Amino acid sequence: QRQLVESGGGSVQAGGSLRLSCVGSGYNSQVPFIGWFRQAPGKEREGIAVIGSDGGTIYADSVQGRFTISRDNDKHTLYLQMSNLRPEDTAMYYCATLTTRTLNSKFASTWGQGTQVTVSS
């Protein structure tokens, strides 16, 4: 059974906003790092944002200033607030735990099933 479950995806117009959530036993205050990744058809999986248990964050250049990652330890929930969405943001979005502060998916330990985000112009 999956330890992480994403939700909040959907179809929006360019310039719109969405908030993704990731919930599960795979996320709690003990997890050192957890982040968001995305993958479009025919493209490699891309790390876009990671947050540590200390609150420190890193972002991919492509989303810097538009996306915000946060975590609510009491609710065992990870969030990704996305604003000023662009068609190039269209992808399946996944959350995952990691062993270090990195956007490299090779360091991910567990994954959710993904939630689709589609941005039209």
C-alpha cells in the first residue's frame, strides 16, 4: 500500500493557481526531507521543490518565485502552492521522501501515486 497520497490537481487556465496536498504515514516530523517532483509525457522526472524538517527549502529555477512548498506536521501533510501557472507546468506531480536536501530523484525513498496538473492558454 502506498504511504503517500497526492491530491489537488486539475485543469486551469494560464495564470491561475492550484494547491497540491500530499498526505500519509510516509510524512511526519521525523522525515528529514520531503519534496515535489513532476513528469510530463516523454520527459524525465524533474525535482521542483524540497523542504527539510528544519524548514529550509530549495526550488528548481523553473518554479522559483511562483511555487511555495510547506509542511504541516500536525496534519502529516505536505503542500505545494502554485501560482502564475504556465502551460509548461503541465505534468503529473508526485511527492516523495528523500534522504538529503536535493532535487535529484535518485535520493527519493518513497513515492505517491501522482496527481495530474494541466494548464491551458
